[in-house]
Amino acid sequence: MTTEAMRGSVTIEEVAAAAGVSRSTVSRVVNGSSAVSPEALEAVTRVIAELNYVPNRAARSLASRQTHAVALIVPEDTTRFFGDPFFAAIVSGINARLSRSDYVLNLFIANDDPGDKTTSYVRSGAVDGAIIVSHHTSDTFIDRIASSVPVVYGGRPVRERERDYYVDVDNVRGAHDATTYLIERGRRRIATIAGPLDMPAGVDRLQGYHEALAAWELTPGAVEDGNFTADGGAAAMQRILDAGDAPDAVFIASDLMARGALAVIGSAGLRVPEDIAIMGFDDSPVATSVIPHLTTMRQPSFAQGERMATVLLDLLAGKHPRHVTILETELVVRDSV
Amino acid sequence: MTTEAMRGSVTIEEVAAAAGVSRSTVSRVVNGSSAVSPEALEAVTRVIAELNYVPNRAARSLASRQTHAVALIVPEDTTRFFGDPFFAAIVSGINARLSRSDYVLNLFIANDDPGDKTTSYVRSGAVDGAIIVSHHTSDTFIDRIASSVPVVYGGRPVRERERDYYVDVDNVRGAHDATTYLIERGRRRIATIAGPLDMPAGVDRLQGYHEALAAWELTPGAVEDGNFTADGGAAAMQRILDAGDAPDAVFIASDLMARGALAVIGSAGLRVPEDIAIMGFDDSPVATSVIPHLTTMRQPSFAQGERMATVLLDLLAGKHPRHVTILETELVVRDSV
DNA sequence: CTGAAAGCGCTAACAT
DNA sequence: ATGTTAGCGCTTTCAG
């Protein structure tokens, strides 16, 4: 490794000089332009390798007005981000798609963007676009981001507009089908542990639950907010049990909440599914990490991540992807119903 | 919001014009230079707010040769990264420290850096420094990164050199103390499930185990590699059991592996701690998510993350932090020993 | 305390 | 196919 390489300071100028061509030709080679003679191509390529040349990102981005970076913005705290396998799947999906491109991912986990760091990062032109998942009604900084770069949302945006791009799963239908399955298995007193109602996913799954019950002319049971966390699910289940008149089934809007609920049900001396059937949502790894294994509505989170990245990349490439993509869910029958 | 703001294209030039000063003065205000008159300061500040000005990062970085960004590089796959609470704690710690600075974090989860994306990102001057955790003997791309920007390692580097900066926990001592506790509690046939031996943490904890046994003149039991994963831990435990002559205790080099081992022990009809005592390492959230709750050696991962960030920030500020920081571990007694 | 001027390293017309 | 010429938006001497 040369001294230059170690300082990380080889410039296009030096490459050009060493290869006996102009800066432009080096630039063309680096950017894969076809208008370069075989000899020039060969010479430049060799010199680049010899000198260990890597183009300066700032200079390139300043001149081309592109960064080849996209941001993933998650308005949650770190604990939640790492605690919920949903995010792992989303990130994997995005990464998988991005690794097939020359874009890099910048991850921002910021529940409230203290000091506007994330917002000004994006607005400073540091990324070409953003993917936003798990956003809440209260996340107003999102709007400022969306007004400065192309954005693709994971899940229906809080205030949906015509021009919004998003990739969602069919939450209403998924919840509907999940609840219907409970009914078909003979359950009649069906409660639900919902996600937070300041999130579209929380709202939509609750709606699906209600629609299924209405279709069978059944009275809704207890509705408790479990906040999409295991602890929240446990607390919600506790409230349902404490209210007396235990349900014979609970539709729980995420597997993580179901895990919490399961522990509470166990402590109460009730059996699953004999006394209470439990229907989850996600089919994340936690579904099979609990006893009994969860019957749950699978949502394709990895595919959702991949698709979001694809839509954003298309947008940045000047293509015109569809504004809305809805992915289907699928019932996975295991032991809890 | 003005049209300019929406295009995200207000430049320092426009701010200067609107405030009736030169570019230089605006730059001074933005960078908090003291050499600005109160009137100029006031005018510029007001215009910046009005126009919603955010300096262009690429331009700033090109001119100043600083990015105010640091990379966290994790040579693991996504599944592992999200599956091990250790990383959650590390990232939280780094974030906590960085949020008190004006640096942002760029996260790279890349087990092998396909296409040299991470490496060239760093070498392109996109970040001022890097934190590298969980690296293996085989991760050679790390060297190319370390030769172009200041690096702080999480854990003793694979090939330690004088000039390396790193923050580690006292793995040898932690493992030594953990094993000794097992001995003091009367256990004599002590096996271990080690981490991968291409990682310093794996090597050091195994060494601590051996030292403790040697100090008591006890014969080492089975040594199985559990790969720092739950599945690996389960497989390792299975091998230990299959070999016959079950141990009366196992020192397991991570809580995650202990979880896997616990499941296998349960399936074998053995009781913990009556038949086999289990000592974990980490005191991550999984320690209390299993039955029985793990007796384990706590390592301060959040603090480690914070400290790594502090060392890197000091380095970038031209200070001279200590090269090596060793954090202490602490025994947490619960129900598995 | 302030402004003018010279780049930072690269891309992108525009010629040739 | 290749080189020349302008910048991209900002920081940073250097004068004054």
C-alpha cells in the first residue's frame, strides 16, 4: 500500500497524470461511461488499482448533486428498535435490495429527533431519499423530511396524501381473517390487544377485528392497547383478566405482545388454547420461541423492506413506480388456537 | 415554508445577500466563530431561520475535510446483529454519547463487505473515523479501513498493535471469576461452551475458564464452540450431553448460548441448577427471559459503547486518549447456579 | 470584525 | 473518443 493510499488522498488529478489522460477520462472510467477507448480504459483501470484510488464522496456529490445514499428513519427508541424482530426483517430486506445497487444505507433511530439532527442531516443533502417506518401521528419532523427528498413509507402514512409512496401489508384484511379464523374455530367471546392507535397499523388491525365480528354479528370483547411491546401486551392481558369474564380467545396485533400476554395467562393458571385461544400477528421469530407456538397471521416484512427500497431506487432513477403497494398476509396455524 | 426551503437549496450566498453580509460572515456564524459583531450575528441568525437554511454537507465537507460522521462497522450478518442484545446495548451507548456531540452515526452491518462497499465508503472520506465491533480473524477488510481513518475497536483487536485504540471488558478475569464461583459452589465436573475462537472475546473467556480450573487443579471438562448464538449453544450442549458423563456445571460464554443450552438440558430431562449448574456471561435481557433466570457475569456493554464513542471523539478532536480501556465485569447471582 | 479570493475534488456540458 | 472549462457550496487564509 502506497503512502498516498494510506493518507487516503489520491485524487483524480493524480490518477489522470499517472495514466497520461485527462481528469475527464478518469471520471468517465470511474462512472462507467462507454465513450472510452480500450487503451485509455486499460491504463486508467491499472493506475486506479495501483494507487488504490477511491473517489472523494463529498466532491463527487457536490458536483453531481447525488449522494448515492438513502436514509432509513425509525422514529422509535433504540430498545424498541432492537427488541422487535419486525425491524430486523425490514432492515434485512432493505439491505438485500440495496446491496444489489450502489447505494448505501444510513440508519437513523430517533424517536423525537432531539436537536433536529436527523432532519437537518437529510435536508443538508446527505442522502438522496428516505424510507420511513413505524411513524406516529406525533412525528411531525417527518413532514420536513418529506418536503426535501423523495420518501417511501413503510405502512400507510399517518396523513395519507395522493402523492405519497408507501408499501404496506393488508392489515385490515389480515386482522379480519385472523379474527374470522377464531370465530370459525368456535370462539365467541373474543377480546383484542391492539397496537397503539396513533399508528396506522394499530388502527387498521383493530378495524379488521371489528369488521370480522360485525360480519358474524358478534359483540366485540375487551379492547386493550398493548403498545406493540411484550410488556405492553402483558399489561393489556392483565387488564383483560382483571376485568373478569375472561374471553375464550384474544386476537393480538403483534407476536411480541402475544408473548407478554402468554406469560400473564400462564401465571393466571389458564391454558392456551384450551381456556383461551391466542391469535398473533407477524409470524416473527418470537412466534416459535414461546410455548405453545403461536398461530399467527404472517406478514412479509423482509419483502416489504425489499419493496420499499425498490420503490425508492426507482424514484431516484426517474422511473415512475406505483404509489401504493399492498402485500398480502397469510395465516400460519400452530398450537395457540 | 418557502419555495427555496422546499427545494432544499438555499445557499450560503443567498443568506449572505439577504443579511447584507459576505459569505464569510455567514460561515462564521454557522460555525460559531466569536469574531462576529452582535448586529451581524443577529441579522444572519434571523435570515437563516427565515430561509430555513441548512448548510450543504458535501460542500462543507469538501472544503473543511471533515464530515462530522463516524461509522460503526459490524462484521456480522443482519440476523445475528439483531438477534444479540449485546449489539443493542453497544449501539445505544454509542448513540447516547454521539447525541451529545454534533456527529452522526453511519451503521454498517456487513459480514464480508461484498463489493468493498463499506471499505470504499470509509476510504472515500465519508466518515471521520470508525468504531469496529465483533471482528474476526478473517475480517481482513478491517485493515484497509484502519489505514485510512482513526479506528476504535470494541474488544481487543484480532492482531493487537501498539497504536490500536480499544475498549474491552476484562474477559479473562470475568470468565475466571465465573468459573471460580462454580467451583466454590461445589461443582467439579465443569464443561464450557465457548465463543468462536477467531474472536478475542471467545479466546479470552476460554482462557479465564482454564485458568480458574488450573488454579484449583481441576481437570477441564468438555469444550464446545457455541458460536455466540442460541442455536450454536443448543448444539454445543447437545454434543456435551451426547458424549456421556454429563458435567455438573457449564460455564457458557454468552447468555444467548445459555438460552439454547437451557432448552436442550430441559429436553434431556435434567434440572438446572440441581443436575447441572449454568453460568452465563453478559447479563443481557435474555438472562431474565429464561427459566430459571441466569446467574451470569455482567458486562457493561452500554458503557463500552459510550466509551468507544468518547475515545473516537477525543481522537478526532486531536486529544490523546488512552489507547486501552478495560471495563470490569460483575457477578449477578440468580437461579441457575 | 469583515470581505475578497482561492481552492477542496469531482462532474458535466461543450468543443474538438 | 478526449480534453477544456466552468462550476457545485462551502471554508479558510489573507488583507484591511
